[in-house]
Amino acid sequence: MFVVLGCRGAYPGPTEGTSAYLLQVAGKHILIDCGSGALAALQRYIPLSAVDAVVLSHLHADHACELPLLGYARAGKETVQVYAPVGPQAAFDGLNTPALHWHALEGHMQVQLFEGIRLETWATQHPYPGCMLRFETPQGTIAYSGDTRDVPQLAEVAAQSRLFVCDAALPHEKLGAAPHASARQAAMRALQAGAQTLLLTHPMPGVDRAALLAEAQAIFPATQNAVPGWRFTP
């Protein structure tokens, strides 16, 4: 099962946090990104002690700011395995605690997270070093763009995926206003990739989400908007 814990871009709103997702598969609980509000939302599904690994797309605060709090919760207990790009250094230093054990992600690589769960990464195009994430599991593939401008590798990340969670921060007419993809670009990559379902995420504050959805559905009808509590069961 894949659950949206938070999905708003930049900073939290009154009813939703920033980027955080829970992937439950093959008996493992993987936290994907850990933005504001992540841990409160996560505990509606599992205790913090049950997190088997954290995978971060990058270290911007809206994707990682609650990671130290997870470290505090696990202090003196089992170490948290964190897979992430580890730069810039100042961001890494601000997130690290003794309870976190880091595994560096960089560019295109493959990592066997657990038996039956393989992670493949590609570099994003974003101000912080980042990775697009492809989780290959016994129940199918879940792909996540992280934060990125539109790049050709998005179609490779999402190829034949059951679910493609893609940065769609802006309508296409506002393209270039921030280092993110548009809803139209996300839909084009989903179509190119042969994805089954596209989930638009990371809308910037003030953006008309219904307009984002309409823009994407005009190209890729099997598109939905991420909202906290949204679930996908392969």
C-alpha cells in the first residue's frame, strides 16, 4: 500500500503538511520523504518504531525537516536506515542525529533495500542534489519524481509503473517560475512511460489544483491529485 502523508509544496497549509509518503510492501514500512507534519500523519498508520527505512529525494526542508525528530524518537533504540543524497553539507549537518545511519544516493544507481524491494535512482534537475526514485516490488513498480524540472529520464523512472507520483507544482503557463515540472509535463511523461496511474503532487501554495488536474487529464486521463490520506493498493 502507498499512502500520501503530506504533499503540499514549500510549506504546510492549515490542513496538510509537506512531502511525505508511506510505502508498505513485502512486510516492510518505508517512509519516502519526511517533510513537515510527516510523523504525526505517519502514526495514524504505524508506530515510529516500525519504520524500516527512510528514503529521501533530497534534503530541502519541505522534504526532510522532520527526520531529526524521527531520530529523537528512535534514540537508544534500533538505528534508522536513511537512503538519501547527502548534500549540501549544511543541510546534512542540520538533519543528522546519532540514531540515523546514512546511505548516500547519487545519480543513477541501484540499491537492494530489502528482499524483493529494489530502489533505482536517477539525478533530478533541482537546486539541491536530488534523486528520482523507482521502487520495484512484488506488487509492481512505484515511481516518484522528487522535485525536478522536466527531464527525459522521468519516462525511464516511471516506465510501466503501477503508480507514478510526479512533481506538478505549477500550471504549464507558469513554467519557469520555480524549478519544478508542470502538470502538463507530468502527464506527457506518464503517457510516454506507459504508467497506469499518475498522481500529481507538490502543488505550490495558491495554485489552483483543479486546474492542474484538468491540465494533466487532458493528456493522461488516469490522473489524480494527491491529498493527505490518499491510498493506492496495487
